[in-house]
Amino acid sequence: MTGLGILGVVAIIGAVAEMIDGSLGMGFGVFSASLMIGAGFAPAIAVATVNARSVSLLLR
């Protein structure tokens, strides 16, 4: 998979997880990490991506 393809997969997973988080008020990390691992990403990469999103929200 190319870099652009990986970015697209992560963006789609993030958008779906954000919709769930917005409607329920929780669950972004669990849902997005589970989907990323299911899509074939290494668990360390999935957790690092979720943590990077959390840090970016703190810096807003």
C-alpha cells in the first residue's frame, strides 16, 4: 500500500470513529485502534496514531 493509500485508510477510520465519539461522547480511542488493527496496522502504530490525535486536541 502506498503512503497516500495508508493516509486514506487512516482518514476514513478517523472520520468514522469521530462520528461515533461525537454521537456517544466517548469511544474514539477504542474504536479507531480496533479498526486500525483490524485493517492490518501494527498495534504500536495504531496506539501511536490515537495518542497523536489526543495530543493534537490538547494543543488546540
